[in-house]
Amino acid sequence: MSVSEAGAARRGRFPWGLVVPTAGLSFFALVTWYPFVFMLATSLKTRQQFFESYWWFTFPFDWMNYVEVWPRVSRAILNSLVYSGLALALTLFFSLLGGYAFGRFNFRGKDILFLAILMLLMVPGILTIVPLFVQMRQFGFMNTWAALVLPWTGFEMVFGIYLMRLFFERLPRELFHAARVEGASEWKVLLFVAIPLALPGLGSVAILDLLFTWNDLIWPIVTMSDQNNLPVGPTALLFRGNENVDYGAIFAAYVTISAPLIIVFSLFTRQFLRGIEGI
Amino acid sequence: MSLSARLTAATAGAVLLAAMPASAQTTISAYVNQYYAPETNPELSAVTEELVVEYEAEHPDVDIQLIAHIADVNAYQAWLTTRFTAGDEPDIAWQQFYQRNSERGDNWLALNDYLEAPNPYAVAGEPGSERWIDSFFENVLAQIRAGDGSWYQVNTNWVETGFYVNEDMLSANGVDISSWQDWGDMIDTCRQLREQGIQPIGVFMTPEWSTYQWLDDIIVTGAFADVMQSWYLEKYDNEFLPWRQLNPEEFAKAVKEGKFSVEDPRFDTYLQLTKDMADNCLVEGFAGIPEYDTLFNMFYNQQVAMVWLGSWSAPSLEDVPFSVGSGYMPPFSKQDSPYAIHDTSYRVGGPSSSGQFGLTARTAERGTAEIAIDFLRFFTAPQNYARVAAADSGYIPVIEGVEPPAVATAFQEIAQLPERGLTDPIGRLNQQFGTEHNRLMQSFMLGEIDAAQLKNQYQRALDRAVEDMCFENEAEWTWCAE
Amino acid sequence: MSSMSGSVETSRRRTRERRSAGYYVNKYLPWILLAPVLVHLVIFRYIPTFSAFFYSLTDWDGIRIRRFLGLRNFEDLFADYVFLDGLRNMAIYTSLRVVLLIAFAFLAAEFVISFRSAAVRTFWKIVFVVPMVVPISVTYLLWGFIFAPQNGMLNSLLQAIGLAEMARPWLGSSATALYSIAFVQFPFISGLAFLVFVSALEGIPRDVMDACEIEGCGRIRRVFAVDIPMLRGSLIFIAVLLVLSGIQAVEPQLILTKGGPGTATETPGWYVYRAAFQYGDFGLAAAAGVVMVFVGLVFSYYTVRARYKGAYDVGQ
């Protein structure tokens, strides 16, 4: 309890200091969780049940939706684990390098270069989709992991570098000085001091990157012509037919593809939260 | 960089595509729209696959690769557009004919010569066995013909639209829509339902494709019917079709010559009828319904008495918890529109359907056009196409010698009506015009702009579209320069 | 790295040797580190971006350049009322999103840090992190149902609580459509902003907060007197991100309104999408995209600069 809460309690007053935040957060949580509940409820409905009532669960549950989508979705999850995993590794690597270079050193042209990189945040993805596609084809990347992983990395590392720069700037300089004084080379400092310290920062970059690559839609549709190679995002759309939109199946697909993310999030939330502190 | 990247990409590609057969076969990639949608329509897809297997058995050197259906329209357009720009499109692809006809660039192959040649898969003596073009319906061919006079697609099926009504709800309120004599009766019914607190007609309208367009087609035809035939161009004349739908070139010329203009009193009638419809009949919020399922949902939950939907919706209306009837728009009396010349309404159906296939320009470059066209002929041969059509209820085949499925028979009466004189706004001139039309009409129908403002903007949109189209079709549209 | 110069006097020569080797490493190390980053960005970001800039000066159908137009595409854009309305809508939508998202995330963050227990705080953070996995398209689909005119959740809710006269077709009228799409994702907490604010507030020394409250400044006054000034850096950072995502958003149009009614929800981002994928007019699309880049640049220039001055303050 904060000081004011303690004071209030002592004077026997109603503990507004606890009730208001709890009530407020509970309300927010309810509304925030509803889309998730909606997704779950819809995934268990037949088309008719969906039209009868779409706000809440209906009974009996129609588990067949999951059975129907599983073969296709499980394959897409495997694909996505490869694509998102590779993109994640590359993004973290580049963010670390860039963030460290900008956050730890002063060099000529640093500010201009940093601004030039940040400028990329202003470029809407939709503007470059066609030129980038033409390029992918020239490289012979179509329908391979490279067509997704390399452009994704190019997009996500910009923010990653920015985040990691802030992160390294916040680390006390003494940590690095001490290592240098003890005779460690710059490389060793990077490997044995900077990287371990950077883990929380990388954790936040990782989560943001995963959210992006896991749900990306148009770019994979455009570059992956073989549907067996599709990642999870566009796969959910495959269950959308022309006349009979089978919402149950679509949402079962959405729930299934969200599951790996939930696992990752629950494992790494603490890392993520610590990394955010740098901002 | 590029070499090593290519190597890594190749390795990864090899890993990911380990199952790909390596042989000297000619591969034809075909996007056949919903005819191959293994996830959502396995029955129909199985029939298509069967056909492919049979074809490959006859032609062991050909490998037909079907590309699965991308149902989301926006996603499909992005998919196809980017493929065109990179020269990586399939040999056979689906496209809305009106979009194809307003596309820029030379993405598609003109089929005229192929259409004149016989279809070897047609049974001797049957339509198509002498000239492939005989397999297809005249009115469809007239409608899908491009600005340069060529055909870039073969259209294999058709959709119809009309009212689905909640009989229980209507009879509870003493309404019988079969008693409608004219437009005025319909508006009266709408008013009556409104007074009971019932939303009369469910449609939705956005600046893009939406169901309200169909009503707009009927209204604009009713307002300009007496002059439309004078806009026909001789080169498109068809002795069997004294009344037919105008194609973009004819409409563009009418605009250019001021025959279709906002100054025409007919345009005022058009606006008046539209406003009548919007104020009295259309479901409240029609401009804020993003898609078709919200509408369906309203009908299902009895929040709207009638919906205007397509023949393809019939199968999904079977499990609705009330009795569903059907109906159609009544004719315009002289009082409704002094320019009406028919004693019936107009048929809103069309080939903007699931079977619109063309050959991409790239297939010619690859040297695979002959094989691709051969497969397309095989697919559209009546005995073969009948098999997919039978598994595809709600779509009406328009290939000579293919029987329509049972659902389509409900629309047989509608099929007797004269065709709408103008197609959907997005197909009248070019896509830009269609979007602009919908945008302006949306504002007008909601009362956000008045008739004068609308006319001003509308004429500009017309002129601009015609100017653009004249630029695109400079060589063929000789009247543009006059 | 002047601070590296050793005060350790033993064996001068060895120090100098090492320093001279280290000198080159230090001088070039940032560039060595940045080299792969820059190569990747040049290939996958700068080349496509500058191609798009170039294409904005042409009539490009995606395959070949049909005409070189100079600034014609830009003239066309600024003569098109749809694009101009779009710019206005983008400004309104983006400002609303920035204000709403920051206000709610900040409020929730203040609520969270009013608990002393770390476990309780972590609980609430996790509560708001997990729903981040819901795909954005699902969110918009759901909001479409919420705003639906007849049986939408919002209208049903208003009727249930006796406010039936407030029910309206939210997306079906120019008066409300833009504000409605800005309201999607209410209460906007599941996202980066909330977590950044909680962390930043947790970074404020507790005694600073307590001191203020003991001096009788009250919780609300403390928020304005202490918390907001201390969070300046985080607030600007989040604001910039929200501005960029506001400018670039197309999901509302793609899934909910298609830009209507009329031009009520048109935006330049949607304009690009339509010009490219529906009209095949890639030159015009690129030009509209370039305008977006400049709007983003102009807006972000000062804020980013302010922010990264702020970062130096913190870092030193």
C-alpha cells in the first residue's frame, strides 16, 4: 500500500486507492480479453450457431472445426516456426550489431546515418511491395524462405536497432570501462559483456518481431505460390470460401495459430517486460 | 551477394520443395478460382482434379498444376497484380472481365484466333466442334468483349440476383410482394413496413463492390431506357439481341457525345428514383455494412424483411429458421419514369462470376500458350464442364449443352427479363469511375451532398474516365479523336 | 574513446601497443559492426524505396514505364478531392489515435503502479500482454460486428441501457464513421504503449513519488507534477510510433469501410492500396506513398530529435 493508502486505512476511510485501480483494470481487462474470448467461442460454432448468436459461446461445441483445419494449419505452423525463427535470429543479430554500434561509440556521420535508418520507419510497406517483389524474383527467392525472412528482417531491424541503441545507452558505462581496464578486447567486451546485458532488450525486440512476422498477410500471399509453403497468417484465410464463409473453421485456425505465440509469450514475458524498461 | 543468396535460396527451396517432380514435362499452372479450393470446397475440387488427371493421362507430357483458390478478393488482386508486374503469373488465370477490360498494360492474350478454331474435345456436330466460340452464349460474349474488340477470356458461368424474402414476416404484416404492379407499389410496401418498425430491404453499399450496385443498374436502366438503344455501336450489333447491355465503349461514346449527361432530365429521374429507394426502402445503415455476411446475418435474425442477393446464396439459405420466398423488382410505370419502355423490370445477372478464364501474356512468351488453350478447351467441353457445374450449385453454366443445376431453376423466370442496360458501376467505364460513382451516390443517398453538388462531381468523373479510356484505347476507339 | 586511455602505468610499451591496435579497432569497429546491417538495409529497404520514389515520376503499369511524367502524378494527387479529404482524415484519425491510445495506456499504467506488490503488477502486465496475440484482422472483423447497424453489439448495448436514441449506424454516416474506426480496439491497452509506460513509471524512484504525496500534492497532482515530466521521453517515443502506425494504417478501410461513406474514411494509405492493386496505376500509387513518407518525416523530425536528445540526458 502506498503512503496515502496507508493513511486512508488508518483513518478508517474507504480504500479508494486500491479499489479504483482494481475496478478500472478489471474493466479494461474484460474488454481487452473479449476479442480473444470471441475468437475462442466462434471457433466452436457451426455456421448456423454463428448466425444465431455471435457474441457468446453456444452449445454444443463443434470441435470438428479444429479437426478440419488441423492438417493444413499444423503444416503452416511448422513453416512459420522456420520463417519466423530465421527472421527472428537475423533481426536480433542485426539489431544487436546496430544498436551496439550506435549506442556505444561516437563516430563521424553517426547522427546522419542513424536518421537515415530511422527514416525507413516512415516508408509504408505498401509503397515498396511491388519493387521489392520484382527484386525477390530477380534473386530467385520466390516461393522460398528467403522471400519472407530477408525482407521481414529489413523491416523489423530498423525498430530493433532503435530500441537496442536506447538500451545500450542506458547501460552504465562503467560496466564496459571495467572490462576494458581488465584488458578485454572490444570483441570480448561485445561477446561477454554486451550480449548478456542486452538479453532483456533483445527480448522486447523478439516479441515485437514475432507479433509482426506471425500475422503478416499480404507479403506471404504475394511471394509464396505453393500453398504448402505458406506461413500461418494467410493460411487462416484459406478457410474462407466464396459463398459459405465458415467462420467456425476460420476462427479455429486463428486460435490454433495463436497457440504457439501464447506459449512463447508466457515463457518470455518477464524478459520482455525487463527489456521495455530501457525506453 | 546475389549469387550466394541464390545458392542459399536454392538449397532452401530444395528442402522445402523436396516433393517436386523433376522431369521434362511442360508445366501449365492454372488458377481456376473456386473450382480448385480443396479447403473449402473439397467436392468440387475433387471433380476438377479428376478432370486434370484425365487430361494428363491423355497428354503424358503435360503437367497441370492447379493453384488453390484465394477467396479474399483483395488478397487475390494483390497476388495477381504483383505476379503480373514480375512476369511470374500462372498460364491460366481468373479475373473479373470488367477489371480485365480496364486493366493497364498487356497482361492477357487475345483469344480471338483460338475461339475461331474448333474445340477438338467437343463432340462432333455439337456446338464448339466447328468453332470453339459457338460453345459460348452470344449475350455473354457481347458483354465481356474488350474495348479493342477482342476477347481475352472465356466465361463459363453466370450468376443471377433477386429478392429473398422472409415470408412469415411479410404475411404477418399483410404484405404480398407478388402483387406489386410497379415501382410505386414497392415504395408503398417499404413505407408500410417502416411504419411497423421493420427494415424493408437489405443491401449494402461501399465505394467498392457491393450489393446495392445491382439496384442501381436497374434504376439507371429504367431512367434511360428510351435512349439506350440509340447508343449502340454498329460493330457490336447483334441481330438476335435488339435490346442488350451497353459495353464500356458504347457508354463512353454516349458520355463523350453528351448523350449520357447530368444535364439530361433523365438523370434527374434517375436521382429521384434513387433517393426514393434510399429514403424508404434501404436498411438503415446500408452505407456502413462492410460485407455480405453482416447482411445475411440480419436476414437470418429477422431484422430485415427482404435481401437482394445472388443465386449463389440459395444453398446457404436452406437452414434459415423461417420460410423464404423469392421475388423481383417490379417494372417502372410511366409515372415512375416517363422514359421507361418495358413493362418488366431488368435482369441483373451476369458473367462476373466464378468462371472467367484467360490466358496470360506470359504463357505466350514461355511458348506454352497452345497447351494452355488446349487444356482450357478440354475444361470447357460440354461433357467435361457439365461435371464441375453439377457440383457447383448456385452458378448457372453458360456453355451450350450444359444443363443448369436445380437451384438455378428458381431464377428461370428472372432469366426471361430484358437485361439491364448498364452493368455495375465498376464495369461501366473503368474501375476509377466505378469507385467514384459509388462514393458520390453514397453521399447523395445519405443526404450528405445535394443533387447539384452530385451532378457537378459526377460529370467530372464521367469526363475523366472517358478521357483516360480514350488514351488507353487510342488505336481502336477512333471516335475519341472526333 | 578517450576514456580508454589507461591510467595504469606499468609497462608503458605494452599499453601503447595494445592501444594502437585498439585504436584501429575502435575507429573502425562501429563500421565493422554496421557493415552487414547497412548491406541488408540497402538491398531490402533502400533500393525498393528509392525505386518507388523514381516510379512516382512516371506512368508505370508495373511492367514498363509508359511515360515519364515529371511531377504530373503529384499534381493529379493534389487536384483530387479524394486525396485531399484523405489527408485531412489521416490527420484527424492519427491525432485521435495518438491521444486515445496514450491516455488509456497511461491511465492503466498509473493504475498498475498504484499497487506496491511486484507480483500484483506482474499479474496485470501479463493480463494485458497475452491478448496481443489476437491477429489484427480478427480484431477488425469483430469491431465490424460491434458497429453493425441493426444488431451490432454497440447499438444493442445502448438500447439495453435505455439510450436507444443514441443508437445509430456508426460506420454508415460520414458524421461518425471516422471517429468509429479510431475507436477500434478500445480500451487500447494491449500493446507496447502500456508496457512502456508501466516500466517508465516503475523507473521513477518511489521516494520521489511519495515525497510529493506526503507534501500533500495528492495523487492526481503528482501525476501531472512528477510522472508526466519524468515520462517525457517515453511519451514522445510512443507518440512517434503511433503517428507512424496511424499514417500507415489500412486495415480499417480494408476490412470495415473501403474509404466510405463518400470520402469519410479515405486516407492516403488506402489511396495507395487502391491505386496499386485495383487500378494498376503504380506511378500514382508511388506518388501518394511518397507524400505519406514526407508527412511522416516532417512530423517525426522534431519529435525524434527531441527524443534522442532526451536519451542522451538519461544516458549520461
